[in-house]
Amino acid sequence: MERLVRLDPEAVLDFARHFESRYHRAYQWDLWGAAWVLLDGASDDAFDFFRCWLIGQGREVFEGALHDPDALADLLDDFDEEIDGDGEDLGYAADEAYEQLTGTVAPDLDLPPAPAEPEGTPVDFENEALLAERYPGCGSGSAAERAGARRWPA
């Protein structure tokens, strides 16, 4: 938010539009499956915060994850489920910055409505064999097992 409050209110709204459009693009079953494996489970809220965090990782990681969610293992240097994957604060940053700058609540962004369901084929989060097959790079099983299965430095 520190960077956003240095901008003018219209630029903050532009950031919010950009952020929201990417947030909605990332509402995909395949990505949720990868988040489930990386985080040892991901509720609706946890996946929301994961998508915010993913946007904050930059274009290369974001676009790479959308193209191949299992590639998150290669795109992230040292994912730590205890501190990574939760971008809740980033999800509120534009609204808070706009309110701080103007003293008013941010207006409607005039974006298409959020999708009602994730895009793609639903993932059975309870099927560990399926998760291991679909997301071998992210690893499967417990966090300790995954640490040994990762393709990136721990």
C-alpha cells in the first residue's frame, strides 16, 4: 500500500482494475489444485488469498502459473507454505490506498462480474493419487514429503 498512496487516485483505480481482472483470470480449478498441494489444503478463502499472492509475484510467475499450474514449483525459488501463498493484504491494498488518498470509498470499477465457478474441470482435492499425478512438480502428501519432492531449492 505504501507505493499506492504515492500515486494519484485515478492511478490507484487503474491498479485496482488491473489487479481485479487478473484475480478473476486466476479463478481456475487447475490453479486451485496446485495451491491445494502447495499449501496442504486451500479453502475458498485460502485460494482467494493465494490468487492475490500470485499476482504479487509478478507477470512471469503469474502467467506461467496460469499456463501450467504445476510449473509453480519451477517458477518459485523457495516457496514456504508458512509464509507464502497468502496475499490477503494485497487484495485490499487499492481500496485502502484510495480511501486514504480521497477520504472516500473507491467507486465501482465497472468490471465484468466475478465468475460464479472456477474455470475448467473441478479437481477432487481428497484424491491424493490424482493430485500427485496432476501436480508432480508441486509434490503431494505432507509438507515434509513435498520438501523432498520439490524440483526447486528448499
